[in-house]
Amino acid sequence: MPLSAMSLKSIVEQLKEMRDGIGSMSRRAGGSDGRANHGRMGSRHSWPGLWAEQPLRHGQGQEAAQQNQGRWANLPPELLLDVIQRVEGSEATWPARRQVVACAHVCRSWREVTKEVVKTLEECGRITFPISLKQPGPREQPVQCFVRRDRATSTYLLYLGLSPSLNVENDKLLLAARKVRRATRTSFVISLRSDDFSHSSSTYVGKLKPNFLGTKFTIFDSQSPPDAVVLPNNKPSKRQSKQVSPRLPLGNYNVATVTYELTVLRNRGPRRMQCTMHSIPAQCIQEGGKAPTPTGTIQSLDEPVSRIPSTKGKEPAVEFSSTSLSADLSGLACTGEAPLVLKNKAPRWHEQLQCWCLNFRGRVTVASVKNFQLVASVDPSLNVPAAEQEKVILQFGKIGKDIFTMDYRYPLSAFQAFAICLTSFDTKPACE
């Protein structure tokens, strides 16, 4: 029997109260509430720290939680499916989309049904759970985001939306990155939260490491990409390795390499870049092709994970009991197929404006050497149509002081696109 609008609204309100209760309990347990500590740069709509049921320390609280979950877990499957489908269909954008996440907080049965109802980002075009950040974007319409840069703290925040809203509280924070400067090199650490960039944290997503000249950048993912064969690192690790459960392949996986063309004569002009996506096969852009798509949840947000304790200023090393690999892996091969290569779209010189121009379709309004568009560079033997080769997969550009837009689509994920865009912010003495 279908639910009425009033009963559906009351159920969603109760779910919201339950979600807020879970969040308050986690904060009292000694954690942060997930808000950023950067003033206006923060967002209340960051990823929830918990979205799987967690055991409570006190016996009375645990019994109450079990009774509360049992009341909702006893719903008939047909009724439960109808409830979650209605919530998923009615809450299409953030922050209202948070109600869908609340459904996964209730209990295991609600969580499983929610995971079945919510489609992948490629299929539905909606970002819901953190795993959406590792999934390829939709094929037709790009996912439109914007980036805020904070020069004082060297942080870069990726938000979902066309542009910054007047009410910063409504901006949905997707990813955050911090530039870490050391004596001989710099790196970017990418996290789900803007106030926690520790490699040992459960919110750690990946990192970006440049070479000394700023001409080559390596993108590392904290999770092994799906359908990928891991290649061992040729360089031995100097760090001490510790044992980790084989079902938790936590470490750093080389998923992409971004290369900038070396400018010997230092002539002014647009940068030339090339991205080799080690975890994405070139065949995925063919008609009927499929990019690797993780369908589970990011392990660190799905259930508690004991990360390896690290010494101050050093990253944890990981040794897998089945393969004996070190934490940093040199590359990934997708079942022996050639990787996808992206190149920046060549701009044209505008005589009247006396500058290089690209058609960003109104999404970029300020001239900058950081502006770029990436298209696929494919082998003629793949028989990819010319229109598909001209389709912009990722574009990035400036719209104001310390504000940039980022639009990406299939086969890139939000994490991969964000990491590529971060390469524009690093110093490139050999390219300019």
C-alpha cells in the first residue's frame, strides 16, 4: 500500500532526528562534528563521520539503540523499498539530499536497501555517498563544481554547485586539500574533511606529489581501484612495514600521472599538459565501453578501520600479507589494456583581445594561465568518433579572486579531477 505524503514526511523527520542523535553521540565520544575550522571557508554539509551503525560504550545506550533500530528494521520489505525510493526521488539536491544519507544510518536492512536504490553517479548524475567521489561522472552532462583557495592556510576546498552561494552554509563540501611544504619538495594531501589532513585518519583520500621542477605530478589513491592489477614498486621502502588485514588494502596507489611540457626558452603562452590515467583503460571511451566503477562504500567511512599508527611527520607504511607490497605502488594496469591519455585542448589566439582563448561556455570569466580543458588523446585504431574525441572531459578556470570552477564528466571521478586541477596551483619554474 503506497504511503501518503504526510506519513512519508513524518518518517523523514524522524530519520533526521535519529541522524542528529547519532552525530551528537559521536561528538560527545571525543570527535569533531565535521565542520571546518576555516570560518567562511567551512561548510556544515561535509561528509558524515559515521554512517554505519556503531556500538555504544554504555550498556543502557546500546540497548536503547538496538530497540530503536529494531522498530524500523521490522518494516515489510515492500514498504521499506517504497519509503526509500520516494525519499531518493524527492531529494535530488544538497542539502536536502542528506535525507537519503539518513536512511542509511537507521540500521543494516535500511542501509542495504538504500545502497540498492541509489544508483552510481554515472547512472543517476547525483552525488550521495562518499563513494560517489571515486565513481566516474555522468556521460552526458558534466558535474559542475567550484574550488575555493585559502592562501593563508594553503588549503583548497572543492564544493558541489555552479558557483559559491550567498549562504556559505548551503555549499556542499566534497573534498579538501592542503599543500604541505617540506625542505626539498611539496605535496598535496586530499581529505574528506577540511580540518583533518592526517595520513592515518579515516578521512584520508589520497595525495599528489610533484617532482622538483614541477613538470611531473603523481596522483596516489588511498584505495585500490576496482578491476586493477597492482604493479610492485621497484624502489625499496625505507620505512618499517607492519601487517595489515588482507581485506583492508590501505595504502597509496599510483592511479595517474600529470606531465607538463618543459619550456626551455621560457616563452609566455598556455601550458601544455598530458594526463596518463593508469587506472582507466583507453577502451572505456569507445561506444559501449565501461570505466572501472567502485560500487561499495569507502571503507574508512563504512566501518571502523584501525589505521597503522605513524610517527610524527611520516606516513604509515603498509605491507599486504598476500602480496608483500610496500605502501607506495609504482602503477596500476587495467587487465593489460592501454591507459587513457588526456591532453589539454589547444587554445586559439584572439587578435582583438591579444590573448589565448578557449570556449568555456560561460563557466570561466577571468584570464589565467591555470585555465585549461582536457580531451581524450586516443589511438586511431580504437575507432573513436571525432565528436567523442572533441568532448571536454575536464575543464578548470578562474572566475574571481581565489575562486575557480571545475566541471568533470565520464570517465573521470571527482577525486581524479580535483587532483589534476591541484597541479595548476603548484610552482612550475621549468614551465613558465
